[in-house]
Amino acid sequence: MRVLLAAPPSPARLHNLVPLAWALRTAGHDVKIAGRTSFVDEILRTGCVAVDLGTSESAALTGFAELWGPDVVVSSPGAPAYGGDTVRVLGPLDEPGSSDADTTFDTVPPSLRDSSNVRPVRHVPYSGPVVVPEWLRRKARRSRVLLSLTDPTLAGPVFDAVGGLEAEVVWATDSSPAGVSMPPNVRLVDTAPPAALLPTCSAVIHDGDASLALAAATHGVPQLSLTETAIGARIAAVGAGLVGSAGGVAELAALSAAATALRDEIAGLPAPRELIGALTR
């Protein structure tokens, strides 16, 4: 079977498609991922064959599909439009809404969605190639908290909140913000890849990263989102996380049971390889 995946210029949405692409390839199918010229290198980093659509993306996608003749076209919200039948795959950045797609799969579990007009599939976290850092190859002496901030101005309130924790707080950053006092249990590192780090964590603090939020849920890790997002609010609604100020970090330990239940729900959903039969119908 030939499968053409249409990727929008969003690493997070591309990464949400990659487990399905791998499942198809390991099952022996011919898979290509199409995207704009500036995104080709990102596609190649997934290990898949890329199709460069140039600047006229929708026209180029339709033209290549007519030439190559895929059995199915799979797309993600924001991908170039395709005139034929498509399968849509949603992720933590997306909302179901209306669509012209014939079938919609969703990597966000049903308990975190309001719509039943999708077919759930197990989320497999992927964020690109990862190297396990040397510091992570040693056993932690205490529990570990992953801190992920795109806005370094939030570091001050977070440091104030985590200073009293009996945990190592790991933050991948070049340097601590000027004028901010860093508590001794905060560790600055060059890299903290979630794929390698999350299985070792007891909690996650982030500022609204939807992909990290769903990855933490997949690992059963309680989380605190410092900014409100749709996925963060839904994780909080099922008791597996909090949304609000950094002071809530002290309450995360009490959310372990709900986080574990959410992890088990995700693990019980069909794996990407189980979708292959549905794609061929």
C-alpha cells in the first residue's frame, strides 16, 4: 500500500504523525511525507522519505498524488489541502471541529475530549532524535521534576515554589535569568529531552507546551501548567494536573492516582499499527 502523509510546517504536528508513519513502514508499506521546502529537513529527521512541495503546496500535493497514486492520503490540521479523500490525524494542538476528512483519528484520549466524532488511537510521544545525556545515565538520589519554560521570566516564581521540595528540579537552559536566586535543588543542564527524562520524573512543570503535556500524561506524570491551554485545562479537569501559579507544585504529589489512571487509559487505546487495517478499507 502507498500512503502519502501531508505535514503542516509544525514540528509538533509532524511528530504526531510519525508513529503512524513508522508503523506503516515496518508493516511493509511505502510511505512518504510531503511538506513545504523549508520543512523538508525536519521531515528527513524522522527517518522518512520527504516530498518537497515547493511554494505552491496544495497544487504540488495534488499533482504528486496524481502522479504517484497513493492508496490513502493522511493529513494533519494546517497541512496543504488535498482534493481527494483523506484521513485526518489530530493531536494535542488540535480540536475535532468539522472536517471534510473521511475518517478522523485522535491521539488525545477520549477523557480529554468533548467530541465523540473521532476514532481514538494511542499517543506515542515523539519529539525528534534524542541522545540520552550523560548526567541522566546515573541513578537519581531523590525524586525528579522536569521544568520546561519558554518564558524565562517565569523562573523566579517557580524557583520560589520549588525551593522547599525534596526533589531535584531539572531545567534545560543556557543560564539562569539575571537577578533571580536559584535554590540548591534546581539543576541547570544543556539538554533535557522529555523522551529520555519523563520516565524518571515524579512531576512536570511547564508553561503551556501541549505536546509535553500529553507526553507527561502518557507517562502518568502529574503536571502543573503555568498558562492555560485547552489540553492543560482538560488534564486538570480529570485530576491529573493543575493549571495556575507555581505555588500549586506542592499539590502535585496528590494527583498521582489520577495521572496513573490517565496513563492507563492511553495505554489501553489502539496502537498506531492497529490503524493500518482501517486505512486499507
